[in-house]
Amino acid sequence: MKRWIGPWLLILALILTNCSSQNSENEPQTLQPLEPQTAVRPVSAKDLKVVQGQAVYVPVYSEIYFANKENTWKLAATLAIHNTNSDRPIFIKSIRYYDTDGNFVSEYVEDTLELAPLGTMGILLERGDTRGGVGANFIVEWAANTQVYEPVIEAVMVSTIGTQGLGFSTASKVISGASLVLSRGQTVYVPAYSEIFFDNREKTWSLTVTLAIHNTDLDHPITITSAKYYDTNGNFVTEYFDQPFTLAPLGMTSIVLERSDDRGGVGANFVVDWEAKTEVSEPVIEAVMVGKLGTKGLGFISPGRVIR
């Protein structure tokens, strides 16, 4: 797990190493402040007069099901935060990591960081880091002392197994701020591809599908009342929730269609119903498709769409 802030890190390390060699081993060393032209630098809280800001939820998959529920493909995950403004900085106040059950794992920002115009910073979860599980998330809090364009915040997952590679990305969702949309329940349509055409219409690639339901609310649970599965022709296949299921704040639950499950066909879908006792931030509901064929790997995400 590493926070990367650009190529200046190597330069700074070389400068400090050179300086230390000129002093005695027992003389204490002081880390020099970052140069103004670097992408990220720490700032004092007194320097920050918040005019605009948000908390943002980012789904992360440090591992994902493939073939069946017993096998997972471990992934390296990079949280990327892009300042989209050409002339104004933004400030990163907090980056918290939570596991599949919504339990707090780690905080990656000790002091507020200034992200330069058009600068990018990120957090790396190495492939062996499985603390988050299949359905982890980051909560990123950012602010600005003037009106700015919202940053692009996303997670990029990549991995290789032997000669097979896999990669996909997830978009973020705003969970606090002036533009936040709250709801007490919705019906969400999620496209799912248990197989996909490749080469020609006679050949399909069988895929493992994970329907991921993320509760993005920081404080309140939501209840999943139904998750119906329909095939390509719109015919009902099955219901996955015989009784309501309560999903904890920042928790995630999933339904796995094994690679051998071809009941849905090329154009299947889930229809998910959820509700809450109070207004909450809308959940992230999406399908993650992964597959392996020979020396090739394939992965992509299909987001849900509110239909009621």
C-alpha cells in the first residue's frame, strides 16, 4: 500500500541522501518542505477556508470472483484523484478505506494535502492486500477555498495471472455536498452479460458475473427487498432474496453467477429493489464481468440505472 505523488519523490530522496552523507550519522535530519511546483504538498488547516467540498464514495475490488464462488482473482487497485482545474488547487482532507462489511481499515491522509492544478495523486493497494475483500471502498473528502470544477476520482483494478491480464475501473459517487441526491428507496435495472459475442455471432465468451450492491451511506443501513434475474428475452429466471436483507452502512453484498450459468444468455439483467427508513445516499449497484479464455483475460463493469 503506497501513496504515490509523482516523480519528484525520487528526486527528493536523492537530494536528502546526498545531504545526509555530508553530516555526521548522529546529527538529526530535518525533512525539507516540498517545492511549490510539485503536484501535492501538505498544508495547515488554518490555510483552508472551505467554500466548496464533497465526500465521495469509490467502490474498490481488491479481488473479484471468477469461474465460481470459491475462486477469486486478486487485483492491484489504484485510487486516482485528478484535479480537473487548470488554475486552482484543491485540498484532500481524508482518504479512508473500508472493507466489504463496512468496517474501517485505514486512513491514508494524516494532514490535509494540497493538490496542484491538473495534478493527480493516488493510493495503491498491492495485489496481496486482501484486507478489504471483494467489495471494499474508499471515502475521499476534498475541499476548495474557491469555486472549482469537481475532481475526477476513480479506482483502477489490474492484474495478471500467467499470460492472462485483467483490468477495469469504477466511477465514484458523491455522498455529501450541495448536489447530493437522497432517497428512501428505488428500483434499479442492471445489465448483466453471462456471455458476450467475440469474433463472430457463432462464438461467445462465457463470463462470471458479480452483482455488487454497495451501501454508500455513512450512517444508515439499507434493506434489499428483491433481486430478480431475467434472461435475454425478458423472461423471469429467479429471485435471489427470499426475505429482506439489511446492508450495513458502507457495506457491500453480492450475487455471483458462475461462468457455467448460461440461463440469462447474452443480454440478461437484474432488477434490484431497495428501501430505507430514512433518506440516504443512493447505493452503487453494478455488475462486474470477468472471464478467461486461453491466454486472454477480460473484465468490465455495467452500472445500474434507476427505473423507479
